[in-house]
Amino acid sequence: MQLSVEISLYPLQDNYLAPIQWFIARMDSYPEIQRKTNAMSTQIGGDYDTVMALLATEMKAAHEQWGKGVFVCKFIPGGVDLDHSE
């Protein structure tokens, strides 16, 4: 089963861009997922179990590396075409 997730990270610190860029770069270390980023959020897609496992790993790593931050996620089971635009 496929899963698409839209993720926004709101680091609770003045230097908010560094944790966001760090998190996005970590997503790129998973060749089995697709990633798209825009000014508002990052979307990832792939196998359900793979996506959920990487989110657990990388969200924990972000909190350990950068401290407090808020992740806002939307989960779409079945996935969507991340290349679609109108």
C-alpha cells in the first residue's frame, strides 16, 4: 500500500531554517521515497511501512538534534501523484 504525507516543521528557535533544511536533506537519504518541497511544506510518498518507519526515525532525530519543534502532518493512504499540478 502506498502512502503520501505532507509535512511542515516549525522549529521552536530563532534559527528556524537550519533544522528545516537539515530535515529535508535527511529525507533525500531515502532513495525509495519520492520528495517534493515548496515554500509551505514537504510532501513524501512511497510504501506505507517505509514512509512510517522513516518518519519515526527522522522526527526523533530532529528532536534530538534541534530540540523542540512542531511537526504538522497530513496522511493520505493510497498515495497521490506528487508531480501533479494545475
